[in-house]
Amino acid sequence: MNLAGRVALVTGGGRRIGRALAVALGREKMRVAIHFRSSAEDASLTEAMVRDAGGTGFTLQSDLTNAAGPEALVAAVIAEMGGLDVVINSAAVMERTPVGEVTVDDWDAMFALNLRAPFFISQAAAKVMGDEGVIVNIADLAAFETWPAYIPHAISKAGVVKMTESLARALAPGIRVNCIAPGAILLPDDWDDDTARRFASTTPLERLGDPSDVVAAMLYLLRADYVTGETIVVDGGRRIRK
């Protein structure tokens, strides 16, 4: 797939891994719609970085936990750009929710953003994408492991993996759908240096990951014309460490 000049939507593109993915698409000379929910300043910085990288960027605000948000976001991209070729479903939330403390509101908010939103964005995008459309979902290593303090998060991300497989089958042959499950790439902001060192030391490759590792997987999936329905785990081997 020749990426130059194509239109991409990156949800959660204002910061962290979403920003790295958006800027990487800018380096490919793509036209990048950068979605954000509340971090307008961060999204504007991403837009500037996309332009500096050689692409075209613009920002779009949307609350994807609102039921109407996903379809409205896709419609806004079409109105601004006139088309849509690539969707990167990156927006998500990861909250510590130990069993016994999970509320219905916690559950609903997490699933609305992590699972419902990417499904309905993908469904809306599929209606307007051409025969070379590509969707890349961002899951999490939690989809394959047992994290007792993050059970709703893990379930939502396991759902993203299954959603990827199901959409890939439903949308073939015209649209390819794949997934990336990052491991310890960017740790939560409230984790300390000791935790980071422990994660690195217990990872087979003995280091934390970098957003560039996820970028490499994304670019591969965008160009791998004979790959669909797959999840690439980018975790330095943590999944096989036991």
C-alpha cells in the first residue's frame, strides 16, 4: 500500500503511543486526522509534529464514550478530508480496578472507550473506505495475561483482539483489519523508577519498549497486503517469560 497522500484517522493521537503513531504517518506523507477528547494542547502539538515530519495534520475533538461519538468522528474526517483510507484505533483508558472495588460506572466507561468506540468507528469507516482500506486496533498485553487489579481493562482488550478477528473476516477482501498488543512500552504516569526497573529486568529482552517498536509494527501491518485478522504482540517477550 502506497501511504503518501492517503487519509488516516488516529484516535487518542494527542499523546503517548497515539502521538508516535500519528507522527509516523506524517513521515509517510499522509494526511492525518488527530482525534482527542480533552487534551487540545497536546493534540495541537501532535499536529505540528506531523507537519514537521512531512505530512498534513488536523485535530478533531470527540468524546468517544458518547454513543454518537464514533460515527460523528468518522463523518467529520470525511467532511474535512473527503475520504478515509486508514484507521488506527488507539484511544483507550487503563484504570486500576481491583475486584471488590469495581463499579458499574467504571465498567461502562472503560468498555465504552476501549471496545465499543473502536467497533463503531470501524463500522462507520468501512462504509466509506475503498478496497485498500486498513484498520489497525491497539490492544494490550493484558488481553493475554491475568492482571488481578485490571480485570475490566483486560477483558476489554481481549475483546479488541476478538473484534479484530471478526471484523477481518466480515470486511474481507476489501478491508484488512489487524491488531497490535503492546507490552511495557510507556508505563503509567504514576509508576515509579523502581517499578520500571523491575519490569525491564523481568522482560526476556531486558528492557522496556519504545513507541518506535509499536510504530514499526503498525507500518508493517499497513503494508502487509496478505495479512489480516492477526495480532502482533510487541512486548519484549513478556508473554513467554514464565
